[in-house]
Amino acid sequence: MQINRIVDLSRPVGPETQAFPGDREPSLERSATVAVEGYNSTGVHMSSHSGTHADAPYHFLDDGPRLEELSLGQFTGAAVVVEATGRADRSPITAEDLAPWRERFAPGAAVLLHTGWADHYGTSRYFDHPYLAGDAARLLVEAGVRCVGIDAPSPDSTPHGPHPEGDWAAHMSVLGAGGTIVENLCGLERIDFADPLFVALPIRLSSGDGAPVRAVAMGFG
Ligand SMILES: [Zn+2]
């Protein structure tokens, strides 16, 4: 088998990373240098949800599986890119909107919501992203999907400024079924080849409620 294409779907992690409202901002601190110690090394301070990252069920459910209790298969899958661009701020993506891709929702699929909101990364509008409506999240879970990604900070609407806290329906559906959610994806429009494989393996953080990933789409055509 040969990998012919590999598309990076991940954000850089550093002081420039946009943090979720209320979450800590990553920082990097040089802890050794070639000039002094003979090598470069860096102290990394970040949230388990910094940058492009995966959520484990434990993120929302105290008795839900933590990162290390999940099969790595939960972070990979045949990518199904749902086109949901050109939508209004804070608009729902409904079960009806998912209809064109419905036959491809199945166990082993990774459903990636392409909202185009990655273009607003770094601005406050990034948090006014479209979101996955509860009925749509339930449809995915009932079809057996256990990995859902989005090119926005959350599949649920983000409490931000004058916008109150939502019901976390998408998180609760997917994580409640033992699935995973990958947030802050970018570059989904570059998946322009047949049968892409999505891979977003998290670092093996102890007791993890989530962890950064290097998300990619691979093509073997
Ligand atoms: Zn998260």
C-alpha cells in the first residue's frame, strides 16, 4: 500500500493558537538551548483542548471513557466530508441538511463537517460558527458513526459574548455513545481525492478528557 496524498488538517499550537472562551492559551518556553546545554528543549503549557484536538466521552461525562480507554480506531475512519459552507452565523446543521450523505454514515466512518468557518479563525466571529443540531447528531450516532469532526471550535454553539450557554446536544449525543469529536480542523477543502482516510490520533495523555491531535486525510488512489 502506498500513501499518495496526505493533507494536514491541523492548527499550529503556540501563543498564536486561538483558545476557546475561558480556556488557557498555550505558551512555549525555551528550557534548554544549544548554546548552554548543548540541545534545544521547550516547556509546553496548554489545555487538553488547545488547537486541533479530540474530545473523549470523559470531557462531558464523569463516568465516560477517558482517552486511554478508547480504541485508536475511534480516531480514524473513512472520511465523509459534509459540505455545509455558506451558512449564516450560528445556524444549525439539521438532519435534513445531512440527507445527501446519509448512505455513507456507517460504523467506521469519520464524518467531517466542512462549514468554511476555519476562514474566521483568529477572530471573534470564529465562535459564531454553525453548529450540529441535536437531531442531526442523533442521526449520525444512530447510523453507527463514532467520530465527528468540524472546522470550528465546537459542534455545539459556543457561549460567547451575548450568546448564552447552549444545550451541548451534539457533544452529549456523540460522547454519550462512546464516540469522539475532533475540533478546530482546517483545510477540509483540500480533501479532493477519492476514499480519504481520516486519522487524528491524540497524545496518550493520562486520564485524558481530550488531547491535541495531528489530524490528516490520507489518499491511497
Ligand atoms: Zn474539546
